Amino acid sequence: MYVLNGICYAGNFEEDIKITDVKTLPGGMLIVTFSTGEKRLFDTTKLQGSAFAPLSDEKIFNNPTLFHGIITWNNGEIDIAPETVYRDSYPYSENSI
């Protein structure tokens, strides 16, 4: 529980996190840079649901766009919350690959 601007909220406070850069890799992987300065590795093949099915098309997958700190594809038809990308990603360093 936390209090913000006089309002009590359940759960844990999380700072707003945004994505500042994204680079595609083979196999549905992304190197994502966050507003914290961290780089993390995210596997888009683990995304569930028909909304993410178009990402199996390399032409779509290889053309992500950042819109207000959110990764989008296919003219904004597909997007994923930065908090989800961060939570489900792994630390990455240039020496990892």
C-alpha cells in the first residue's frame, strides 16, 4: 500500500517507465532501452493472444515504432505496455551476445 497525492492505493508504487529505444534481433527478440538507462532483452514469442500473431511476420516484427514510450507495430495496431516489457525481460549488456 502507498499514498500518492493524498490518495491511498493498494499494491506497490512503480515509477512510470518508458521505452527510449528498441532494436530487433532474430527469433523474435528485442533489445529494449528504458528511461532508467537499462537495456533488457525481451522475447516477443512468449506474447499470448491473437493480437500478437502478426509479429510472426518478419516484415511487421522488424518495424517497431515508439509512440510515447510504448513499442507499437503495424501502424499502432499492436502495442505492449512498457511495464510488461520490463517485468518480463532479462538484463542485457553489450557483452551478452
